[in-house]
Amino acid sequence: MTIASLTSRIDSIRQQLPASVRLIAVSKQVSAEFVREAYNCGVRDFGESRIQEAAEKQSQLQDLPDINWHLIGHLQANKAAKALEQFQWIHSLDSLKLATRLSRLAGEMSCSPQVCLQVKILPDPDKYGWSVPELLADLRELDECQHLKIQGLMTIPPLGLDDSQILDFFNSTRELADKIKQQNLQHIQMQQLSMGMSGDYHLAIQAGATMIRLGQTLFGSR
């Protein structure tokens, strides 16, 4: 990966994206130098999976005040406070227990993080998140987490699906968001669909994604 090739890749991707889609550059295992270059190309949203790795980059990029940091990896409960300090967005809110903890800590820290609820549209033992019935059952209690700005859903398809199945998966996620939206819950919005990565983002956009999380497409193999 070179600076020139990164610039070219970012330009190519952004020309393809509808204005309604927000590009999250997945910068895990990428140096702060390349994050800075992506920033110079106009990218403002960066996704990290590990809190410690993100902290090291954030300390080197403090002069870039309008970066938005997105936590896209699994969040352990004992790292919830650090996540609130470091990230404006948490895409991987995956349980009612974690939501309750984050909301309590956010109230104590006087912050209001923007979060997505991670959902498993299909059974997948390799992924975290709610099943659809579990999420629907927890909505009323999630609505009481008033220190969280619940903005929508995040999802990752299981491995082994073909393009038609992946598109159906993403369409089902959008339909679930619409179903939740119809309940008119006070503290739960369904404005964002964080879905689509380097191998399937075009299908996610077709299904209504508002955020796509691209790593390899931008930064190459790690």
C-alpha cells in the first residue's frame, strides 16, 4: 500500500457512493500515517475494533479534531467506560446488559454516544448480537436507556452466502428497522443501517445501507 494508491482507491469508492451513504474507513491494523492521508482525502469516519490500538492512533492524530471514531468490534463490558471516552459511535452494541451498562456510564460521564444495535438476521454462532425475536423482546427496555442515542441497526452476514442470499439478508435487516420504526419508541431511532463491507457493500447499498464499513477495499490486505 502506498499513499498514491490509497488516494486513488478512496477517490474511486467515493465516486461510486450515493450521497446518502456514509463511508466508514476500517483502519484496524493500519498506521496513523495512512489514517491521516485518508483524512486528507476527505474521509472523516474511521472504524476500529480494538480500544488500545485505537487509543494509540488517536493520540497521534489529536490535531484532526473533526475525526469521528467508530467502534465496530465486540465491546467487553469492562471496557465500556473507555469506549465512551474514545468513540463517538458504537456499532457493536450487542446485548441488553451492555446497553444498560453503557447508558448508566454515559449518564455519569455526561455523554450521549450514538449507537447501533447489532442484530443477527440469520443464526450465526460466530457473531455477537441479538436474534430478531430477542431484539424485539428487548425493545421496551432498550427504550429506557435514555443516555444512549440508538440510531439504527448493524449487521454482518454469515459466511458462505451467495450474492442473492446476501441481498435478501440485507433487505431483511432494512425491513426489521422499518418494523421497529413503526413502534414510535421515544429513545430509539432507526435512521441508520450499518451494513456492508469490502466484499458485499454494493449489495448493502442496494438494500438501503446508510453506512458501509470498508477496510481491505481502501487499505489493501493487512
